[in-house]
Amino acid sequence: MKRESLFTVGVLALVASMFYLATETTSASGPNLKNVTFTKDVAPIFYRECVQCHRPNDLAPMSLLTYKEARPWARSIREKVVSKQMPPWHADPHFGDFSNDRRLSQREIDTIAAWVDQGAKEGDAKDLPAAPAVTEGWHIGKPDVVLSMKEDFTFDPSGPDEYRYFKIPTNFKQDVYVQAAEAQPGNKKIVHHIIAFVAPPRPPQDPKAKKPAIPQGFIDAFMKQIIFYEDGRLQRVKMDAPVIDDGCSSPNGGQGPLRGDKGKDEDAMFLCGFSPGRDQDVFAPGTAKRIPAGSSLILQIHYSRSGSVEKDRSRIGLVFSKEPPDKIVRTKPVANYHFQIPPGADNHEVTSCFTLNQDAHITALMPHMHLRGKDMTVVAYYPDGRSQVLLKVPQYSFSWQTNYYLKQPAAIPKGTRIECIAHFDNSPKNKYNPDPSKPVRFGDPTYDEMMIGFVEYTIDGEHLAKPDAARAGK
């Protein structure tokens, strides 16, 4: 009798545990995920997480603002969301906490999947929340000023890629501080990326002053050090230039004698950019980019051929700071220009470094490589011997060049070395590889490579709003 009782208790316990597990399993996608509709359950997710890109005439191929627009894509949406290909996010979640993290929660994923599995029903119109406000053509809201190329640029249908530079006078009579900036391509068929730089006005020159004579020997020696050459309108590294894969072992961190940090303020001259998957440039309250009075914007635009004659007139939108900022946001490209990837190499390592010479806070990080780019990690090596991974992108995608904004800026003491470690796949296994049989060097075109870790930061001792505090070292 006692044995039977024990057996009965065991069976009941097993049944109870199975019931509990079943309840737990269904709670994630169970009772509350019955009768899922677009208006009540899915639209809030799309509005919160997706329509920044999935809206009419924007980056994504379709809009998700309305049921009518989203319904034909239901099964494709389910596939991409369940596999976590969408929304795109490539940072390892174990390192860093980012304010623009696009990942959906498991609950959100389950909700979208249940909606599709249940027939992708529309639901009651009264359940539909208000659609987010959308400024036509702009992610930063309505700009305070829009600066455009002076005229259309006409691009021929065939030939290699080209990098073109366009100068746009700002006509600003005084210094302005930019809270948000957005580079907008005029023709997405041919514009691969835009980088906008600030070119301050040159100081007045004394016409009577004599220019110092430069010895020819100095000019010849200088020219020999230049590792780049012009291929049409493209800048490429010479194949016979010295090879330095471990840029951190070189005095200039991989940038070379002509590209190294001179300790000047030119790093602050990067304003904003457009590239596949990049977010708009928005700076935290109290920080801004500065455009000095009389400056011009220089647009570097990478054009790719479409097979047809195309025209482009790209532009930059600016939102000004409502109050004087306390700090300027600087952007440092931590690059290695000297590496060479051997033919067939499937995991070639390249490093670049930059040492901060003042106490600072890093606000954002962005890896940049081309089609052979495999992964990149950004590590801070502190003066006290500690190290910290600030960002790890284990599966880099050339199609999604995200600028990763830290939720809390990382405190970086003076003397900290920022190291970028990248790997490249130049093997036939890489389906995007233009030619695995050739060695690859740094260059503008996508069939060459790049290795740059962009670092945005502010200087702790800079206090524009309280200059007396800065002078006092507070």
C-alpha cells in the first residue's frame, strides 16, 4: 500500500510538473497571444521599432505605417523577425549598452509571429494607436536649415565608382552649434555614402608676405612617403607601400606619418554622414558639433553606377542647439592605412590604435570596412592596466553600418589607448568577395578595403558654457 501511494504521488508530481512547464511555455505566446491583430498588437511594435526606416520613400523597401502596406509582406516579416535579421543589430549584447539598440524583445517577436500564423488580421480600427509623427524626408525632424549642392551632378551609366567632392558655403555670420545633422542623398540609386566635413574659413593672408622656399629634396622625400595614388577619382594605397597589419605596433597606430594625429582640432571637423544602415547624427543635450562662422561644408560622395544616366543633388539638414552647449563632440577615425590582406586569407587580423591625451568620455562607436570585413572589436586599455571591451561586432555587415550610441558615455582617462581589432575574409568562402585571388589594400572603392573605427567623444575639461570652470580645471 505504501509503495502504491509513493507511486501515485510520483505520477501526480510528474503530471503537475508537465502542466507547469506547459503553462510556462504557453505564457510566452499563449492565452494573451490569441486573436492577435494589427491594430491592437502589431502596429504599436511597428510604430515603436520599425517605421523609422519602414515608411514611404525611405531606406526600407516597403512602409509598415498602415495595415494595407504591411499585410502583403506578412510572411516575409515573420521570417526576418523570427530569425532576428530584422531589425538589424550586429553588436554582441555582452559588451556595451546602446541607446539605439534595435533588437525586439522575445515577446514582441512572438506577437508578430502569432499575428502572421493567425492569418494577419487587421482588427478593430478603434484599437489603432496614433501613428508617429513623420517629417517628410527627414529623420531628425524639420531642419532649421538645409544646405544643398549648388546644382545637379550628372553621372554616366557605366565605368568605375567615383568619389566626388562638393563645396557648399554655409554663409553663417557667427558660430553655430548643431544638435542634430542628417546627410540626405538626392539619388539613392547611385549614392553609396556621404561624409560631410566642416571647412573653416582660412585666416587672411598678407599679400606682401613672402612664401618660404621649399627645397626640392624635401619635396621629393615628402612625396616618397605618400602611400596613396590616384586611380581616376579614387584614392588607393600603392601595392608596394610598406605593410603594417598590426597598426598598434607602429608609432602612429597604423595611420602612417602623413595621416597620424597631429594633436590639432581637425578631428572635430567631421560633421555627419550617410551610409547603408547608419543612423542620423543626433548629439546628447549639452553637446554639439560646431560650425565656425564663414565655414563651408565639404561633401565627399561615393557614387556607384546604375546602368543609366543619373542626376544627384544631395543635401545636409541641420537642427541647431536651443541653448549654448557645454562640450563639442569630436569624431576620430582610428584607421590603419598600411595593411595588406593576402589572397585566400579567411581570418586576416588588422589593428589600429589611438591614445587620448586628455580625460574624455566616448559617446559613440562605428566600425567601417568593405565587403571582406568580418568582425571588429573596440577595446580600451586604461593607464592602470585594466582593459574593457567597448564594442564587439562579431558579424560585420557592409550593408548595415551602424553608429552605436552608448547609453552612458564611457569615462576614458588621459593616456587610455583605444584599440580596434578587425578580421577580414578574402577567401572564396566569402560570397561577397570581389576577387579572392588578389592581395587587398586600403582604398576608396568597395573592391578595395578599409579599416576604420570611428570614435565620438567629448573632452572632460572643456566647458563652453562655463569657461571659468575650464580655466580653473574644474
